[in-house]
Amino acid sequence: MSRAVLRVSLLLLAALGRAGAGSEHDQEHGGEDPPPSGEKGPGHSHWSYEEREHWGVDYPDCAGTVQSPINIDMAKTIFSPHLRPIQLSGYSLPANEKLKLKNNGHTVVLNLPESLAITGGYAQQYRATQLHLHWGSPSGPGSEHTINGHRFAAEIHVVHYNTKYDSFKEAMVHPDGLAVLGAFLEVGPRENPYYQEIIKHLYEIQGEGEEVLVPGFNIAGLLPANLKLYFHYNGSLTTPPCYQTVKWTLFNQTMLLSHDQMSVLAMSLRNDDNKPLQNNYRPVQGLHGRRVLASFQTSLLLEKEMPPGADGSAATGHASSSFHAGDVLAVLFGVLFAITALAFLLYIYKHRSQNARLDSPTKSKVIYTAATTENTA
């Protein structure tokens, strides 16, 4: 074999090695088949949630400064009037369109057709590729992002890539390549019919690598009805290779699932070690100077009740402040009442003082009238 042929062969082997490493990312974020499970731990291509502290060894981006998830401190978010409501297109799918639902050993992934897209709220359009969930265990919550330090029961991520690129693989390495819509899941009083379209099939894919085709349904039902209130920041994929190319949108309105649904989600699947697939979330990462924007005035909506969505989504915000919008009105009326009372007392004082000086030869007589007080009730 000539030296030139040998060099080409080595280059091809190196390229195949890089492609194999890249496919680890696709297990969760691209929806493709994972490579065979093999050796584990630092120095190997396989990753696990049990060895999260070592991700940065095999995947340098995981040790970067623009990582996700994060904790959102509502008091430090910045209101941006330029953040417009998120608009979705093609999210309602007919039942005759079959979708692949798969247990990839790290999460449950539902592959989505490219007809689903984000058409408003972002500067560019993004095409859907898949959605997946993160959850805890029967003994604790498992959302990835937190609000004011509070971790929710679970979290959904709907992954999209910029339509300016030909594929997810091409887009995922570019700064404007990816957009993820996230929502928090909590336990509520009734079954969520949209999430049931996924949860009722989990018993069919208990083992890692197992998959099943499920009928299409309204994917928008998995997200809050209110797509106007959200947080936005620049971050990363939350699993290896942790590419720092994600524009995150996290909705302020939560989704409610029944207690039974949440239990099935947390207890049905097994990971690639044939252990219960639980606590598949990454701890929050440092902000390192990043700004978290909000599409609404968080200082006015802390714990303010929002109208519940027709999809059974939660009716409360995520903040922990006790300063309600009703308190603001009470303070306002109190101030108006105090001003009115002060004006009345000044009128009485001046009226009495004037009566005492009416007979003074050096002061002309003045008629005083009370000021008109508008009804502010």
C-alpha cells in the first residue's frame, strides 16, 4: 500500500471517529439512533448523568461559560419590550401521521416532522426536530432550569434548528443554530390529555433503545396556552457535547399533569445500565455575566395569578415574592386617600385662619372653595 493511500485511509478513520462522537449528541437532541453502548466513564465516548462532573473531560464545551440549565432569579431579569409572543406553525398533527417515540437511555424522545416551526418571537424561523423530557424520581423533582431556586417536577424541551441551515447537524455548531422551547411540569388535580398521548406508550419502550410509533396529535397542547410570557437567554445543550448554540425560551406558565401521570413518567423507563431512568437532569450552571431577559414586567407579576389555559396549564406564576398586584392597588388607593385627607385638613385650617382675619382692615375679603375630588374607585 502506497504512503498516499495509507494517509487517506487514516484521514477517513479519523473522520468516522469524529462522526461517532458527534452522534452522542443526537441521542437526545437530534433524535437519531445512539451508537452501541460500550465503555463508560472519562476518556470514553459514552456519557451518563452519574458522571456529570466529568463531561468537560470528553466534551470541552461542557466546561464552557455559556452553559445550560441555569437558575432564573426573577428580581434580576431584564424586561425587554422587543420580545414578542412566540408563534407556532404546523403543531397540530393528524392521527394518521405516525411519530417515533424512543427510549434512548437518557430520556424519552418524540421525533417531530419538519412541518412544525417557530414563525414568530425569534428574529429567524426555526424548524422542529424533536422533543424530550427531564424528570426526577418519586422522592424529588427533576426540572433542569429553576426559578428563584425552585425546582419543578419535570421539564419539556422542544428542539428546533435555524431554517437557514440544511439540517440539525449543520445548525448545531453555529451560534444562531438552535432554539429550544421549554416549559415546567407540575402535579395537578386532573389528567393532561396531551401528555397522555406520550405517557400511555411508555410501557412499550421501557428498555434502552426501544421505540414505538404513536399517532400524531396537537403538539402545541404540550406547551402553555400563554406564549407571551417567557424568559429568554443564550445557553447550551444540557447534555454532551453541550454546544453553546441554543437560544432558550422558558415559559412562565407551567403545565399540569396528574399525580399518576407524573409517577408513570418517573418510574416506567430504564437507562442503558438497565437501572430506573430517573433524575435525568443537569445541575444549574453559572451565568458568568449573561443577561436573562423577560417578555413581561416580573416586578409587577410576582405570584400574580394568570388565567388557566384550556389545556389545563397552571394558573399561577413562578415567583416567590409576596407583593401581589392587588397590594399595588391597595397602596395606590391609600396614597390617594392620604392626599385627599391632607387637602381637606389644609382647607379647614385655612378657612379658620381666614375667619379670624376677616375684620382686619389691611386684608381684602377672599372667597375660598373646596377643590373638586375625582372618584378614583
